[in-house]
Amino acid sequence: MAAGTGSGKTISATFSPVRHWLLMPSWLVIGFFLLIPVVLMLIYSFLTKEFRGGVIWDFSLAAYDQFIFDRGLFGDDPPRIEWAYISIFLRSIGQAMGATVLCLLIGFPTAYFIATRPAKTRAIWLFLVTIPYWVNLLIRTVSMKFLIRDNGPLNEAMLGLGLIDAPLQLINTNFAVQLGLFYSYLPFMVLPIYASVERYNFAFSEAAADLYAPKWTILRRIVLPIVKPGIIAGCILVFVPSLGAFLAPDLLGGAKTFMIGSLIEEQFKGNAGNWPFGAAASMILLSMVLIVLMFYARAQSRDQT
Amino acid sequence: MKLRSILGTTALVLAANAANADGKLSIYHWFEYIPQELIEKFETEHNVEVTMDTYDSNEAMLASLKAGTLGSYDVAVPGDYMVQIMANEGLLDTIAEGELSNFGNIESQWLDVAFDPGRKHSIPYQWGSTSFSVNRDMYAGDINTTSILFDPPAELAGKINMLDSQGEVMALASLHLGIPQCSNDRDQLKALDALLQTGKEKWASFGSDIAKDVLVSGDAAAGMIYNGFSAKARAEGANIEYAYPDEGYVVWMDNVVLLKDAPNRANAILFMDFLLEPENIAAVTNYAQYAAGVTGVSEFLDEALATMPENNPRDGSGAGAFVAVCDQATQEVYDQIWTRLRS
Amino acid sequence: MTRPFDIRHYRGFFAVTCACLVILYAPLIIVMIYSFNDSASITNWGGVSLRWYVDVFTGPDSEKFKLAAWNSLSIAVMAATVSTTIATAAAIGMIRGGQFKGKSASFALISLPIMVPEIVTAVATLIFFSTIGFKLGTLSILVAHIVFCIPFAYLPISARLQGIEASFEEAAQDLYASRWATFRYVLMPIMGPGILSGFLLAFIISLDDFIITNFIKGAGVETLPTAIFGSVKQGIKPNIMALSTLLLMFSICLVTLSYFIGKRGEANPPPQT
């Protein structure tokens, strides 16, 4: 977001007598249509599932029990830790972290490069990076699916160039999901890092260079720590949506390897029809995201003091 | 002649008006299962505006209805076992006796069916079979065994698409093991679970709506599929062969049901009557390449349909079996196996 | 090369940037090229033609896509209008409302739709609508879109407002302008670019949404993303590539528009006193 912070603080209270009326619509709309639903979802996760979808209003811990414990096919084995769902979450976290790292590896140099262009060309570079962000995510995922098909253009091109002898199996693999997430959220990494680097005062680098610091040391020891808030913001903007992604696993992963998003979807739209379990899985996902955001908020307030 | 057509039109308009004021019909249907022209024909004949949403498995349709879309749709097209489940769940409205003027067109063998005794909620739509097809460019060996799916030869391993349909996958797996459906024998259920877990290693993807396309595009070398859908894939250029395995295969009948709280109940009845006309349901058969359950369709059918290999089980193949409806306790074990398979 | 001049530039960064752009654009450009393919097969090249573009408007699926496009556009316009209005009010309340108790809680509430993962919002909304018996349909989609568009509209608007000094409003108030007149004739013209980019961002976010819409759409209601998804599930067809290319063009027009609005905003920065 291009924040034109202008000059200095502009704290004003012109509208303070009516601020409650001004804020009321947003409180009401978000409170009623998001906060209450989330609370309701929390309640649902403690209800009893109705056979074949829906809930019975009886308190139950079955959803969380199912998530954590494996009681065998028939439900009467001594409970063991259930790895199926935990591994879906771990896999999703792994995929999301992988996507974040890939985005960072490509996104940081790109953002840095753009931010150090002269003002005129900088706008054009930035414009080029922004366009894909405005293109429908579904269309981008479908395009990626088309590109990496077994008989798709990428394989054809690599076969034609003699890089490979047989088509690479890319589609319906974990790698494809990884690639899809990386591709989907790459602009999210570039933009905040760009904003930080743009504000970076290169006098620091010059001072360090005057003291004969090697270039890469300057980058590591001086630039990186100063633009860290931008990097963290970028990482969060990539990590959080990747964690709950649905399109990439469904379209690129062949819907075979579940990620959190597909697991939850299956409980409401698919065969499983287990609402409390879907609500519980959603709550667990939400808690994970909120924990990440809290660390971020704490890191940020520490940076500011 | 002129008078008759005027009278006919008047009768139609009156019927349409009497039948429904706002002239709408909302269909919840499988994907790619009804020709657009047939819907348009119904729209002009009865002056009704049709909207249609699609689903890709019986279970997904049930989930959606239970998640709040019941009361928005007039008719849906569940498979046999799902008709029974929906009736048990109270999701279906009852068709009164004599309400359907073309009720007599239903073939006698489909009249008093186990999943809807006396046809109180449903009429036949299409019936066919589910097994699998193999790309003959990729594999030339024997395909008359369900091992193609559950213990595939090296040429096919990792290149198989499975239907995302719990009922049919489990039924076919039970046939492969030679165990009854809805078994509550623990060893048999464990074997079923183990079979699916090892099978999963050899499968590339799950998807019903993609089943035809992956065979045509070559993304899959073999795939579980419905017979008519396989015929369409073959017509689109895939060198595939549909198998009627020794172990048996799944037979199904999809049925048009009248949903509870249908907003346009009268038009739903009109639509069901419309689909019981031999000419109309034959158009569906020609499009989807399955078989209708209505008498007098044969004169309207494409000739090729009768001799199509997909529609004619080979001599000596196993028997066809409908998907069974289990009681709640057993079904919960099956659900558990399916969840383990998909996660 | 002298050090101070060189210090900003790192070898390899240019190459990575080019790689980044190739990655971002390659799939889109390839789909664009194949949308002009005359062949019905997506694998073989059959010469250049516009037949799939004709198909988008006249083919068997055209009615479905037209209806979906109309739904998408009308929902996006309404959702963006409502959410931008709510966000503008909220931004003034937050940034011109002085210090007050619950300010950070208010900010957290406004940003909640961005922080909650989309799939969780979808589940919560579905459960909520199903519990209160709200009939799923166009209205349910619209309500959900308004909610998650608010923070996207809020961010650019509040950023712009933060850059505007208070002296203008204070001057207007000193001259006995009502609060409404102060907003209408003083604040809004200066906030204009921010409000417009907020509106555009909300519009594109609404147009883009698949997950939430897919969860709560009612009978017979499709938006472009859900219609395209339904179609793509059965395989990528050439008409989908043509449709995608058209949407791509539409997005590029929008982003260009917002770019020039941004430029105008830069050309007319919030006046300083």
C-alpha cells in the first residue's frame, strides 16, 4: 500500500464528537458477519456431529479427539496419537514455509533491484510486478496447471531443447503445489520489501563502504537488519494465505495430497460431512495464524521502541 | 390443423400458468449430464426459466443440501443408494399417485426398485455401470481384472485417476476383495482399509469431473470411470478400452427426485413428466451414452449406442452390483476408512 | 567504478528480477498464446484463430459465462461501493477522532477480515448463515464480500488521510462550516485518490474471490471464478483460455487505471500548510 505519510504526525480530533457514529457501521458489519460467526464456529467445534452432515446441539469433544487420537477403525482401540491430521497440518506448514522461502529468495533481490532504480524506471518495474497481483488467482493457478502438464508447453520445450528425455511428472505432485503457492503469492513478498528498501537511507551503506566493509557484508549486516520489518511483513503475507490455500492443492496437487484448506472443505462440501470436525480444524488453523500474527505484532512494537 | 395448434398452445399456456406463477425451475444436477438443447426445449414448451447447478458426487450433493441449499432446488439427480439415504433423511417430497401423467412409461423392471419402493419420490433418469478404462497405447495386457486399479502393473502405476466418489470406490474395492458391501466383519474391514491405503500409493489423482479429460489429454493412463463417460472419452480421441472385470463392477441408476420444500414444485412435476417422454429421455441417452429406464425410447436412439462396447458387458465378466446402503454404525467405519484414504 | 556509486547495486540481482518477471508472466503469456489456437485440442497447435473468443460470446457455455460475469460485476460494484463507504467513515473516525479508548481494538476489528484465513471465514459464514436460516443466494455472497472488502478499502484511504494535515478542516470549522460541509468540501476532495484506490482494490478483491463465494453461493448463482472453476475441473478447454485472456486484459486495464490515479495522487500530494 503506497502510504503517503506526508510530513510529521497529523493527530487531529476534528471529528471526535461523531467518531462513534463513523465507526459504528464497520463495527456492526464486521462484528455481526465475521466476529459472531467465528464465535459460532468455535461453539460448533464442541458440538456432536449429526450422521451425514449437520450438528446436534450436545456438547462433545469428539472433534478435537478425532484430530489428536487414533482409536482404530472401529473406535475401540486404546487411543494412540493420530498422525493423519497432524501430518496434514505439518505438511501445510512445510509447504507454506517452502513457498515463503522461495518467495523471499526471488522476491528480495527483485524488490531491492527495483527500489534502487532511478525514480522514472522504478515506476515501470513496480508496475510490471504489480500486474499479476491484480489478475484473478484462479486464472493464474489454471495457467500454471496448463504450463506444467505432462504434455504441456514446459515439458515440450524442455524435450525440444534436449534438457530431458521423457516428460517430467510435475502435475499432481507436492512440488507442483509448492510451485503454485510460490507463484500465487510472489507479488505479496516483493511489495512490502520494496516499500522498506525504498525508505532505506543509502548513506548507511556508503558510510560502511568508506570503512572498507565488503559489499555483501554491508547487505547482510546493515541493509537486511534495517529493512527487516518489510521482510517480515512480506513473509507473513505469503505464509498466512499459503497455509489455508485451497486452489493450488486442488488444481495442481490432483486433490490427492490434502492440505488444511482441502481437509476443511471436504468436511462441508465433500464426502466427509463432519461439521464439528471441520469447525475444529478451522479453529486450529485460525489459532496458528493468530499466534504468528501476535509474534509479528510483538516484534514490530519492539522494533519501534 | 390451425385450430388444433391454437388450442394446443392455449392449453400449454394455461397449463403453465396454472402450474406455476413465476415460471422457474431450479435443477441440481451432475455435471455434463443433460444436453443444453433439451433444457431449452423444456423452457419453450412450458414457458419456464431453468437454472442449473452441478455437482460431482452423490455425497457432495447431499452435503450441499444439508448445508443450507435445501429449499432452493426443485429437483436433483441422485444415484440409487443416495435416493434411499435422502428419503431416510427426509430430504424428499412425495409424488402423489396420478400426479405424473407419464408414470406408465417407466420400464417395469425400474418401477418397484429397492431404493425407492413404488417410486414415491423418484423417476428413472439413466442407468449404467462404473468400472475403469485403460489407455491401450500405454498398456496392452489383460485389463479384465480390478487389479488394474488396486494392484496396477508397472506401466500404469502412478498414472491412475480415481473417482472422488466414496460409495463407488468402496464398492469396487469390496468386489476386488470378494467381500460383501456393508460388511461388519472386522478382518474384512481391515483388509479393505489396507487395500485402499496401498492402492493410494499407485494413484495420481482423485476426481470425478476430471475423469474423462485426464484420459483424453493423456494425463492419466487408466482411470475409474462411468461407462458412458468413457465412451465419450473414446469419441474424443482417447485410445481407451472400458473394462468389465472378472470380479464384477458397479451398476447404478440415477434418478430425478422431487426435493422437499421445492420452490417450484409444480414445474418440477412438469419436468419429471417431460423426462418420461421417450423422445426427451432418449436425447439424454444419446448425449450421455448410458441407458434410459423408459419404454419406447429405442426408435429415438442413435444406432451406435446399441453396439457400443461400453454398453455391452463381455461374456464371462463378473456380475454388476448396486452400491448398498449401510446402517449408521457400519457406515461410520466406512466413513473412517474413506477419511483415512483421503487424508 | 567508484565505491559510493556502486554501493547500491549487487551483481545477480538484475538477473533474479528478470527471472522473477519471467516466472510471473510465463504462464499467463502461454495461456494467452494458446487462446488463439485454432485446434480444439489444448496440446496441438492448429494455427491462429479467434474462434475461441467467438465461442466465449456465442458458444454453448456463453449464457452461463455471461450470467456469471454479470453476477460478478454487479456484486463487485455493490460490495466495493458499500465497503468503501463504510471504510471511509471508519478511516475518518479512526484518524480524525482523536485518541480514545478501544482505538486499537477498533483497528483490530477492521483488519480482522484480512487476518482470518479465507477458508476459515468461509466456514464461519456458512455455519452462521445456516444457523440463522439465512437463505444462500446472491445476497449471502454480497454480504460476505462487503465484510472482507472493508479492510482492503480501509488501508489506502487511511494512508491518504494520515498524510493530510488537519489545518484545512480546522480552518473550515473556524469559519463555522458544519462537520458534513467540512467533509464534503474540504476533506473529500483531498482524500479523493485514496478513496478511489480503496474502491478499486475492494472491487478487484471481490471480483477475485473464489473460496468464500464457493462456500456460500446459493442455488443457480455463479460468479465468474466459480463458473470457471467448475469448467476447469473437467479439464482446461480453449474457451477457458480465451475467457482468461479477456479477464487478464480487464485486470490490466484496471491496474493501469489505478496506476494513473496513483500518479495523479503523487502529482497532487496532500497540500501542505
